[in-house]
Amino acid sequence: MNRTPRLGKTGIEYLDYVWNFESGCTKGCSYCYARKIAKRFPGHYPNGFEPTLYPEAFTSPLRLKKPSIIGVGYMGDLFDDAIDPAAKVEALLPSEQYSVAMSLKGWVFTTIKECPQHRFLFLTKQPQNLEKWAPFPPNCMVGVSVTNDADYTLAVRHLRPLQAAHKYLSIEPLLGRVWASPTYFERYLDWVIIGAQTKPYIAPKVEWIQEILVAAHNAGDIPVFIKDSLRPLLAKEWPGWRLRQEFPKGV
């Protein structure tokens, strides 16, 4: 019997584990890797890429003792319009002797609060729904996935007032210029991740990356994590570059 269902190690550079008690998304992004995985493994994702909950996985992190960085719901979007954090869901308690009904938000945040040694990273392309989950526990980092300026404008509109102790941007895949001037990269951001589209690979312009790095510096040296997907481009196009893979304090 798997004691940690849907909690597994990952190849994502800045994470140790992913906790996929939810899968699926209605956004329909053409570059979505999770949709391809769900299609490839129908036995593991019986509803395809329709938003789906797996209650048996709600408490999986409780059995992981070593302090870890855990990505939450990286096989979908927990903040999809189709997901209601107030919806009652029945699941087994960690003892596996009794089941109780609790809100989805209650299950997720209760588990997170019981694991103060871990850092939980949330990521969404639908930031308009973040407020439904607020306030977030202190050992959470809440991020928005951004690909261009339009995404960025929407992200900061909803991240700025959000009740979360730690906030970040994942600018991946970088598909267009992000107008990240110092007046936009405000100091409430704790982290910026930058990556390219893969499969198929689409290289962003180097100047887009450089602008983001300058904005992060001017906003108080926000830590920047450049993913390995950008290594070939930067090695070729930017003499003297260095692969910055920085983490915010406490991560």
C-alpha cells in the first residue's frame, strides 16, 4: 500500500517533491506539459485533464519528515474556476480508521499547518481565484505563472493585496516581453523564476531575460532562479553570463 499517494520526487529544479492531490485545468494552454502527461497515463488520470480531486492524497505530506520544498498541484491548477475551496470533501484521517467531511481548503491547509518543516509552493495561471483561498499559512509561497506582459499585469493585480507571507512569479515559458520596470517589480515579491518553453523548444529573446534581471535587482535584489532550459540560449547569446539559481531566504 502506498503510504504517500500522489506525493513523489520531481525533476523540477527548485522542488524536492510534488503533491498532486488535484489534476486538470480548463485553461487550455497549448504548451501545457501536464495535459500531455495526463493523456499518456489514463490509468493514473481517469478523467483526462478535467479538474479532479484525489482525497486519498490529502494527508500524504504528513508522512514526509525531512524538511522539503513541495510543489502543490503541479499536474493541474488548484485555483481553476472549476475548483471550489469551500466544497465539502470526505476523506480518511491519517489513522485511516475514520473518514470525515471537510472543505477542500480545510484539508489542504490543515495538512500544511501540520508540516511546518516543509515549504509549500502554489502556482496558478488563474490569479483571480487566489483570494478565495486566503489567508495562506506562513510556510506557503504563492506564485503566478506568467508568459508575457498581459499575464504579468493580471498577476500583480491579484498578488499585491493577497494575504500570503511569501509571493513569487514563475515567468515560464517566457514567450514575450515582460514590462518589469522597477515600478512594477515591487518589494512584496520574494522570488522570480525564469524558464523557456520546451517540447517544442522556443527560445525567448535574451534582452527579455536581461530586463527581468535588471528589474529584480532594482527592486531590492529579488532572488532569481534561471531554469536549465535557458542554459543553451544564454551560453550562446550572452558572453560572460552565469546561471543564477537563487532561492529566497528560508527556502
